[in-house]
Amino acid sequence: MASRNSGRKGAGIVAAIEERMPALVKPMAIILFGSPGSGKGTQSRYLVEWLDIPQISTGDMLRDHIRKGDAIGLAIQDRMRAGSLVSDELVNQLVFERIHQPDCARGFILDGYPRTPAQAEEMLRLLSGAGAGEVVIHLVVDYNVIISRMSGRRVCPKCGTLYNSVSRPPKVEGICDLDGTALVIRDDDREEVVRERLNQYERQTRPLIDFFRAMSDRLIEVDASRDKPEVVFERIQSGLKDLVRT
Ligand code: ADP
């Protein structure tokens, strides 16, 4: 896609602002908000490439602990496998530690956090402590679309690339295009778990949109139901550019 790849790496908004007014730059926290299956992971990857800032996915961090089998992993694995949320204290702590690492100094993308009112409150404290300004991107997707997307979802266990049998099939069925690894169904993409994750989202997370609307004039609502991920990303880019101009 031309607009995403044009120019040098990082030649996005963050770099443009830094060039024009280095003394005024605050780290930019981009909060990607949307239901499971709304495409947060895919859009995060585009944003990472465009803006050259890291993605912070609480889901990935938690899965990492489970993979390692450490104390945190052992404590959360049953809840994760059932599609339930893990404790606010734990994710707040993980995000706090992560955003203070040097690669987050210019900004970062929050994918999957905050997910509860308690996390949202804590996030505001964390961001003001880190001197970061926030932008919320809400990926709006129809419920039926979510269900069909999630049931066809496959992931490469090696490089993390996401595929979908309908919207983004691999070139060879069941095989990662990038490294030839056999694709798997993520443990929490199984049907009964998907239903539970959507329940949790409806009850605990969706109401946060009112919180974001009230606290921030920097909320971008993007229709992410029908179009290809590249087109959704162009909407995000133009929303972000408009915000920076205003
Ligand atoms: P998705 O957004 O597709 O549901 P994630 O990878 O973001 O997938 O999350 C997977 C699981 O990790 C969730 O179902 C939950 O158990 C746990 N999790 C991730 N982020 C959080 C969070 N901020 N608070 C509590 N639990 C979380």
C-alpha cells in the first residue's frame, strides 16, 4: 500500500512533530480500542511500522508468561484459557513496567488495555506520570462480523502473523507465508472461549467508550466492519493526521 510504505521509516506524525517542534513533543500513547476480533492486532502492526513506536499488547505479554511457565503464567493460565480477564493489579503493573522502558520514550500503542474501568483510571495516572498524551482509536465492528472472523482465525506460532480463512487466507492453506510454520488456532480462539471473551467485552470493556468520550476530545471512531485492513488503516492515518493538525 503506497501511503503506508512511502517515505522513510518513522516518517509519520511523530517524526513530523519532532522535526517541527522538538521541545513540545510529548510521548504519544495510542490506545486501540475494540472488541476481540475487531482487528486491533493487525492495525497495531501497521501503526508500529508507520510511526516506529512499539506495540504493547497485554494479551501477548500474558501469553508470554504462560509460555515461560513462570509464577505469573501459572497464576493466570486457568483464567486466560477460560476467556476471563486477569486481575487489574497484574495488567496495570505489567503496563507500568513496559511503558517505562527506553523504547517507549517517543510513544507506544496500547492494544488490549485498558479493559475495565479500574484499568482505565489507572491508565490515566500512568500516562500522566509518563508525561504522555493519549489518542483513542475505536475500531467499530458489527457483532456478526466479529463472530465469523474469529471462528476462522489462525496464527503463526513462530512470528505471530494472523491469518483468517475468509479475509486473509495464507497462500498455502495452514502454512505461514513468511516462515513456512504450520498455523495453529490460538487456545483462546476456541468457540466456547470466544463466546466468553465477547461476553466479558460487552459487560466490562464496551462501557469504557463513554469514559473515553467524556475524558478526551481525541477519540477517533473508525468503521472496521467491511473493508480490508489496509483501507481501515488509511482511515486511522487520516484521523490521526487531522488530530495533529487541530
Ligand atoms: P483479544 O483482544 O482478541 O481478546 P487479547 O490477546 O488482547 O485478545 O487477550 C487475550 C486474553 O488475555 C483475554 O481474554 C484476557 O484473558 C487476557 N487479557 C488481555 N489483556 C487484558 C487486560 N487488559 N485485562 C485483563 N485481562 C487481559
